[in-house]
Amino acid sequence: MTDNPFDLDYRESAAELDDFAEVLAADAPTTTGPTYHGDLLQGSDEWLQTRCGLLTASEMKLII
């Protein structure tokens, strides 16, 4: 076994893997489902303001 992480025989210790798993779990983003705004009229200023800064399917077509 070697302590060089670029060596093909390198293996992480169990303690290092456990620490890494804790970091990943702590930084994992929380996701929610869609948010419905039934009180907003589509295309209105309030509707546009609510969508401002959100990645939506209609904007995704421009990225892909």
C-alpha cells in the first residue's frame, strides 16, 4: 500500500472515507418539488419577478 493518491495501489483508509461521507452528507442540497403560484397571472410583472433568476425549461432550451 502507498500513501501517494496518484499511485494505482493507493487506497483510502476507512476513517478518511467516513470523514468524506460526513462532509458530503452535510453539504448535500435539499430539493423540493415544484412551487405553484396560483395567485399569479402568467406573464404579469409579479409572475416575471417570481421567476427571475430561476432556471426554467423555457430557458434551458437556450443553453442546450
